[in-house]
Amino acid sequence: MTRAERYAQITEARAAGEHYKETCRRLGISVAYYFEVLKDPSGRMLRAKYERHRHPCPKCGTPMAWRGGPKRTSPRTHPALCKSCDLERRAEHRIWTEESIVEALRYAAAMLGRTPLTSETNPGLASPRNRKRDKETMEQLGLPRYTTILHVFGSWRAAVEAAGLEYRKVGAKVRVGSGRAGA
């Protein structure tokens, strides 16, 4: 249904003396949209608003639409990049790549004498008594966070196997702290 048709329905209901909440309920529209249509029946002001906020991508010049909303910043105060330029920027500034994660896991395995535990990359997964130890291990060995590994590889198992290490199933006994693999 077009905006002009909605405007006709709303004005008919108002002429009949129908309360705006009842009209909104009957037409299945929000109260905000009801008053927006009354204020701007053709949508001209809304289109002008979007046109004012159109701007080119600062990097490549691609025309971009306004990404408005309460949590977004204005394009004038913080010019955003288009989607492809933003992905490119993120890739350039990425610290943990597949290669660097594999290297870090291999280094940690060499230092520990076993495959690192998931709790050593995310101390929140460790039991309360082991959190401090696992956090220190992660910092000393320079391991990436567990969520970073999941983001890059998709799973912990894929990362461990890419590093050429032995994957242990959940619940497998591991001796932690001595540098030897346990039974």
C-alpha cells in the first residue's frame, strides 16, 4: 500500500472521529508511522532527509546511503566507509591471521609439551580455581583469544588440526602444569 493510500485511510478515519490508536490497530501501523504520514503525506521530507545524508565513501567514492539510528553516528561527524572498503580496512589491520594463529598454537604446544587447552585461550572456560593460571599461560605464550580463533577458523578443532596438533575430545585427561602429556 502506498503512502498516499495510507494518508487517505487515516484522514477518513479522522473525519469519522476514530481515535488514532484505534486507527493504528485497525490498519496495522505504528503510532509513529500514523503521525509521520499525517505530517508528510507524499514522503517528500523523508526523501530529502535521506538525500541530505547521502555521501560518497571517503576511500573509493562509492555513493552511500545514510545508516541512521540511535546507535549510529552522523556521516558528517564520523564518515563511514562502504562495505567493501571497510572489509578491506579490517583485513589490513588484522593481527591474528590463520598463519599467525597456527604459529602461536605450535609455539604454545612446544612450550607446554602438549596441545594447548581451550581454557588457556579463554580463561572464562576454566574452572574458577584454574582461571588465573590459564590467563597467565595465555599471556606468557602469546595465544589469541578463543573467540578470535573461532572467528578465523570456525572451530577449535579446525585450528588445532591446521596447526598439526593432536585434538583431544572434551573430557580427555590432561596433566596441566608439568609440561608432560597425561593419560
